[in-house]
Amino acid sequence: MYSDLLRFHSRPAPFSVHTIDLLWTDPHVARQMLRYHLDPESDLASRRPRSIDSMVGWIDRRFQLEGKAVCDLGCGPGLYATRMAERGADVTGIDFSQTSIDHARSVAGERGLSIDYRQSDYLTERLPEQQDIVMLIYCDLCPLSPDRRRELYRQVRFSLKAGGRFVFDVFSVQQFEQLAESDSYGRRFMDGFWAPGDYFGFLKTFLYPDRKVGLDRYLIVEPDRTREIFNWMQYFDTDSIAAELAENGFVVTDVLDDLTGEAWRPGQKSFAVVAELAA
């Protein structure tokens, strides 16, 4: 056990291990993620309803959603897609989690909304073409490694029509500067989030100041199995995200407060980016 914990506390190279699919393919964890998505008092998986309403509102005011083709990447249980469809958008929602997609389809059916929900990996599966807007919301760009972000940008370029917009948000470097390395441990750690039965959970947080990258590394020890989950997070400033987008065929047109759509003032919160294809 000592050697296992020693290895667990060793600092891996940034983005050297990928386990993000475990959050969506493990049946119990997927149900827990959906529960957090739908919790109106929690921001852990999705923003609270009032914040989602605010964000969809400014997107509608800015781009006039009615009649627009919108692709919502990482749509989860359809919290944004539902609202955009209710405003008249032609929405395609794509998510890796079958649990979330099943819930989103159920809501669309109950509300009589025609939303094309697809359970797939938006990094590898063909995206719909001729989209007016491609969205990636709640900082879902940030867990992706640089090579996976490049693949995402390639996919978005394929999906957007001429004059279309890529709308997403990212965590800021000011948020990174408030973080600290830490260790946590507990029985049924995070109140049973990781497994339905008994287990012990460990969390080690690593920071990489030169790269503005954080890692929450989890070790989950159950009676019959042991798992590790690597939750990477990239933090950006306006210059770094603009440079990365320029290298991948985009031009930033706006940097905005992600909840209001007003000009972003640098601070300890995430910000939204609107980009278009470079000429």
C-alpha cells in the first residue's frame, strides 16, 4: 500500500494521463454527475438555472437564436439546448454520457421540442455542418490537453458555416492564482459520489504555475477494485487563448463576461470568448 500511495503522490507531467471518460461511462458516477447537473442549488456540474438563463439570454440578444443552427458540444442533460430550442434555434446537442443524453431527450419530448441529441465524442465523431453557432459551455475546453484542443478546433472549423461563431468560456489565470496544492482523504469520500458501496477516497491537488495547469488526482479504493481519476484544468488569460485560437484558424472578436455578455473585466472568474473563422 505504501508504494501505491507514494506513486499516487508523485507529480505527473501535465496532461500525461487521460481518464475523463470514466466520469461518463461508469454507471454510478454518470448518475451522480446528472444529479449535480440538475441540482438548482449547485454549480458543481452545471451553473444554476438563473445563471443559465442569463447566459442564454445574452447569446440570444447578440445572435438572434430564432432560426439559427446551433451545435451544443458537451450538452449534458440539455440545460442550454432546451432553452435555445425554446427560443427558436435548430439545436444539435452532443454529449459523451448516455445517461445525460437520455435525460435530455426525455425533457425535449415532454416539452415538444425537436432537438437532435447525439451520444458521441465530439472530438472524433463527425459534427453537423453549416452551423451558425458552435457552443462549448461551462469551461469544457479547460480539461482538454493541448493536442485534444487542437482536435476540437479542427472539428469546430468543419462544423461552422462562413460567418459562424464559436462561443465558449474558460477559467482565468486569476482563478488559478487563488489555488493551492492540497491533500484530502475520507471514507466514502465526497459523500458516496464515486461508488454505491463502501470505499476510501484520496485527493491530491497539484499545480503547475509555469503552465497555468491544475490537477485533481483521485484514488478510489473499493473492496474489489482501485481506480485513479485525473481531472486536469487549463487556465487562460485573454492573450493566451487568442494566440491559441489564431494558431488554429480563428480570430477572437469578443471577450465577455460569461453570465451577462458585457465586456469582461479581468478578475477571479471565468470569461466567455466569441471567435470566428480566420479569413
